[in-house]
Amino acid sequence: MIAEVYPIKRMPRRFDVFDYEIPPGMALVRGSGVRIPFRFGEMRGIVARITDGAGRGKTVKPVSAILSDLSMTDAELSCFEDVAFDAAQSVSAVLHATIPMPGKRQTTDLRTSAPSNLRPPSPLTISAREAPLISQTVAEMSERSEAFVAVPDLKRATVLIATYRRDNPDKAILVLAPNVRDAQLIASRLPKSIVATGAESQIERSRRWKSWRSSASGLLVGSRMAALWTHPNLGAVFIVRSGHPNHKQDDRNPRIDARFVGQVLQNRLNTKRFHLDVTPSAEDLVQFGATNLLGPTARPETIIADMTIERAGSPHPCLGNSLVIEIAQTLAENRRVICAYNLKGVSRRLQCADCGHRFPCEGCGGVLAPYVATVLCHRCGRTEPLPTSCPTCHKTKLQPKGFGNRAVAAALQSAFPEATVAVLDRDTSVDGGKDADILVVTRHFTENVFDPFQPPDAGLVAELEGDRSLFEPSYRALEKSLLNAEEWRGVAHACRAKFLIQTEMPDLFRNALSQPEKTLLDDLAVRKSYAQPPYVRSMTVACKSDEPRDQAQKIAEAVGAIGLVSPGTTIHKGDPIRLSIPLSDERAILQAFSSFDDRYIIDTRPLE
């Protein structure tokens, strides 16, 4: 008998299983963990199949041993196979990226010991007014196999998970957060939760993986790294802040999206799947349907300021009259103001007024943003002295274009001289603006500073440039703008503050914030007419090569192979090339990719 085994090793996408002889008396099944000889040593593997025969006509080595602490069910292994196929990667590579390598010295019985991250949770409370709505939502979730649930912030999401766990104690629960901080905040409020974010040491990660799988009804809170930490008794998968791009591994293989993994777990393990976020994405509407959209909860008072009118007579182009009035009222009530403005520096960029030179970054080609005495590239971090003349025409008439957060903060300080104003972004310390009356913040604030469990005493949260994402060259522009606005409105909800958004398209935001589902359905109709996702499958293909001629030849070969299996695929030139694939041809394209060598960089679910 022959065991076909997936080595747990980073293997090229074209590699499948390796054959090993099963020694007499050794009982193996699909999913058994084994130790196998491989090249000049040994490694771990997972049995894919048991077959008769003599190893494809070759002399094969025997399996060395069965690993009692490494095994999975047929359905669990199918999850890895489905994800590997969809990502155009070998199953071995996905197993290697997911299953932690055990430490060389393990003196504790990991099947019974508790992981070292378990600690008494911090208190988790919710207002009496909100509690009935949470209970009602959980009851509706328990009747469904999947749902999108609108929640204004991480605290309400955590309360919902805790309530669901209380009402469904017999099944394991997997909670996936977009980053380490979110996972730690959630876990700090959930009793007996195991945290897995990738920030742990190799030995500790292996310890937590085994503790999770050996628990009958455990609770795992992790980042996308833990998306395939399957469990034989998995009852529900929660994907928190489901619209966040960090749920996708975007910069190296295997390029796996935790949201797709959630679908695979639902299909293969019969688990329930819940997306939690401030507002659904267009894909959420397609996947879940109108009947499985739950929420939203009550939102704070919202003011939509029309900047086409309000700039007239205002103290600064970024500060509308409504904003100035609301800030004055909030400060009079001795409460703080949070102004969201996601552009750093004094202005957006410099430009020569005579020849139009735009001062690109010499390191990466990005835009150099002016500060007081320097220019800084926010892409690669390159810093240079503030130029005094144009390097092209040598003239000195340099014009700042747009406004950075430093310029906005200066305008606020001028408008409210008795208030303290501080900028809070990645380049400034948290303590620097801790006690300021007015904070000018970027997205760094929501990702790394804001704690919804202990929100600041803010009376007003204002998004100063609600239209910015609308002009991005992406079919997701409207969706991103709505998500940004709802995230800042969620901050206001946590602070029990008013929310104000400045826009030149007030009707769009008025409709989007009151009826997000209708706005996204209209957006989906437009996408369908232009053959955009989710009505086609988008993928990208690039080739890494030191020789431009070889790179062009390999791309031409890829285009030819794609055209043979899917004549209906639209190929958009560029680096990488972008494919718009008819949904009926997805599997054919993915099957073709399985024969591509690893010089091709393939992203089957690119972020747009």
C-alpha cells in the first residue's frame, strides 16, 4: 500500500503529493500526520490518499512514523486543498504557512495544558439600552447559517461574539481580526480565549495551535494567519471588520484571503459564517442576500455639510461653517473634538509654477509631501531638505498644492486660539496629543490608537474630506468612501458624540448613510453593466525576471495559455497584467495556473 503525502514544506505550485510505502502494521488514513524521509532528512507531512500499487512504478521509501499530535479530518484537509487551488499554490505551501512548526524541546503535555496567553479578561459591559438589541441579533444569527451584521465598533462586535458564545457553548468558535491590535483587544474581553496573530514565537504558536485543536469547544481569536487553524468541532467563524484589506495576504505567497477561507470552512465543515463591520460591502450583498443582512444599530446624530456652499466665508478651505460652529459648541461643553484628515504634511505636494515639475521621490517614484523644513515620501520614508528651487528650470517659484494635516491643524489653531490643537499620526507620539482639545488624526488613529472599550471624551467626530476616496481610480471608490464614513461614525458612536462629514456631494452621502444597502445595490448595477467584480473574477499575473526580454516572453506565454482555456477573458496590459475572467471559466483558469512555474507571481484575489 502507498501513502500519497503532502510534505509540510514550501513547495512550488506544480508539486502535488509524494509517494511513500506504508510499513506492515501501520494504519494510515487520509488526514493522518506522518513523519517522512525527504531528501537528506525527515519532515512532517499529511496523508492525502491511500492507494494500491507500487508508487507510480518507482521504488519508494517507507513512512517513518505516525505523528499522534498532528492529524485532521477528511473535511479539514479538503479545506486546505480548496484554498490552495483557489490561490494557485501547492497544498504543501499552504500547510507550511498554516501549521506551526513544533519546538525542538517540548516538556509539557500540550493536549491538556492551557496556553500561556490565558488571563482574566477585562470587564465587558454594554448599556442597558443596547443589550436587548444585541440579544435579538444573536437570536437571529442562531437561526441562520450565515449573515452580515452591522456593528458600529469593535466593542459592540465583541459583545455580540460573547453573547453568541454564551448561547452556543458546545461548539468551537473562530474569530478573525484584520490586525494584531484588534485581535488582542477582542481577546482581552473574552474569557478563556486563545490568541494567534503571528507575533508569537514559533514554540508558543505551536503550543497555542495544539491547545486550540485539543479543546472541545474553544475560542480562538487571531489574524489572517489563523484563518486555516481548523477545528474538528468548529461551529462558527466571525470575520471582524470584514471590509478591511488586511484580511488579505497581499505581499507574498500564499496570497490567501481570510474572507474566502471563511466560505471554504462554511462549505466543508458546515460551520456558520458571520461578517461583522460598520457597513456591508458590495460582495456581502451578493453573498448573503438581503434576508441575511442584520442591523444596523442606532447611529449618532449625523451632520452632512455641503462644502460647495460652506467654503464661502469659512476661515479655511478645509473648514466649513457647520464644522466651525459645531467645534465651538463642543468646546463650550468642555468636550474634545476629533477631526479626521488622512493626508500628512503641510501640503499634499510641491509643484513648480513655471515648468510644472512635481518633485517625485528619487527612491520609489512616490510623491514628496512638504513639511515645515523637509519633504517626506510616505511610501518609502525618504526625507530630504525642503527644496528652494526647481531642479528642472532652476526657478524659485514653488507652489504648495492642497493641504496636509499640519496645515489643517494650523488653521484650527488660528480659528480657536484658546484651544489646544495637536496632530496625531504615525509620525507623532500618542502622548503628544493625549490632552489636546482638538485632535487632527489620520487612519493611524483608528488602527493603532483608538480604543472603543475606553473611548476619549469627545463630543464631535468630523471627517473633513469625505469625498477623497470617491476619486480613486477603482470600481470600489464608492464602497470605500462609505466604509470610511461609517468607520468614523462608529468612532463617534463609541464616544457618544455627534458625527459631521464634509462633502461636495451631500445627496450621495445622505442617501448612502441612511440607506447603504440601496446605494450599494445601485453601485452593483453599474458594475454589472461594465463587467466588473463580482460579476467577473479579477486576477493578476506578473513574472519576476532579471532579463526584460525573458520577462516579456514569459508573460506572452501566460497570455497564450490563458487565451486557450478561456477565450472570453479580458486581458488588461500592465505590470502585472490584469485578467477579467467570466465566472464560468474560473476553475479552468485556476487549473491552468497549477502548471505555471514559480517565476510567475499570481494573485487570484487582488485588492482593488
